[in-house]
Amino acid sequence: MNILITNDDGIEAQGLLTLHSALSLRWNTVVVAPDREQSAASHSLTLNRSLQAKRVGKEMYSVDGTPTDCVMFAFYHLLPCKPDLVVSGINHGANLADDVTYSGTVAAAIEGTLLGIPSLAISIPRTGSLTFDQPGTFDLAARFMIRLIDMVVRDGLPANTLLNVNVPNCHEEKIAGVRITRLGRRMYRDVINGGSIADGRWHFRISGIGPDWEGGADSDVSAVHHNMISITPLHVDLTDFRAAEELKRWKFE
């Protein structure tokens, strides 16, 4: 089986390297990842300039663009055949709740899904009992991804659906299990920091305090809070079919 690995933290990110090392023991893997951090790039494409890609190691390539650029370059140009799977991560930070709409990690898996490839995204929250510079921080997530890939290969995924996985940042003995979840909600406070200057322009940063999280027991937020691995199926068709049925009753001239 041939697996395309990518991320949004960049080609040198420890999470990516750990995942590549683990998966390459079982399957043929190719890494195509941004040459620098592209967090919050979402599903953006680079259309206003030429892109550059270069080989940086055995079956490892960097692209000076977004995670979506990387998947498209691999699919349409680099790889001799369509990969069997796209795996994006391991992200240095959670991709929970509304943040999936901003995430370059999740966007790479969305692009894989749009190209007809079963796709997975995996992340680890920055908060927890471990720090990212501790040995073994990403090992648990990589081993879990191997198990999950085996299940996906065995049973497949529903059409137009990807899996968004969040693994709690704690030692293996503290993991309480695995839960299939829905997206929760997250809210930031004081998102815009900055002020005006003499010529009428504003200099500001988008940051924020928090986030504050909402979600019931079946949410991804709740699962990770209780040290459970969260698997959220995401569908690329954003149509609200229930609302569409209601709108059909509106009277348009």
C-alpha cells in the first residue's frame, strides 16, 4: 500500500517525522509537506505565484506552499500512481471543534478526500501532561494511526468522508479509550489586539485568550478532556439538507 504523508507544521516537524518513521515500517510512504509552518492555512491554494518543490531526503519532498498545494503536487505530478491513503499530521496542537475550518492539517485530508483518496488527519493538543519536546510524545499517536489505518483498509470509509483524530497529550496508561465524536464549539476572547496610527491604518494581530470550549459528552472536546482518543468523521459536502427543504417553501417572485 502506498501512503502520502503531509502536514501543516512543515517538513522538519517532529510529529511528521515520527509518523513517517512509524508508517514506513509497514507501508510504502512518500512525504510531501510545506517547507515551513503553514498552520491555519485552511484549504487555501497558491495561485498568485509559481511554486517550488525539492527533494530533501529519501521519499521526502518540501513545497514552498500550503498543505493543499502539497497534496495536489503529489497527486498530479510527483507520484506515478494514485496513493491508497493520505495521512496528515501529526499536528503540533489540537484540531477540535470549529478549528477544523482553519486547519491546514485537516484541509490536506479534505483535499485527499476530494481527489477520491481515503484520508485521515491526526493531531495532539498542546495542553496535557507532556510537552512536545519529551521523548515519546508523538509515539502513541503514530502507533494508534497504524491501528486505524488497518481498520480503514479493512472496512473502507463512507463516500466523501474523512476522519479527524485527536489523541490526548498524556502517557499511554492514562488513555481512557476511543470515542467516535461530533464537533464541539470553541470561542476566543479578545481576538483582535492592536490600535490605530496617525495615517489612519491599523496594525493588529489575531490572537485571543482562551479558547473556551463547548460540547456535550459526545463531542470531540469532551472526549479529549477525558483523556479519550477522539475520532470525528467529517463530510466534505457542506450542504444543510434540512435547511434546503425549509427554504423550498419560501415564495420567490
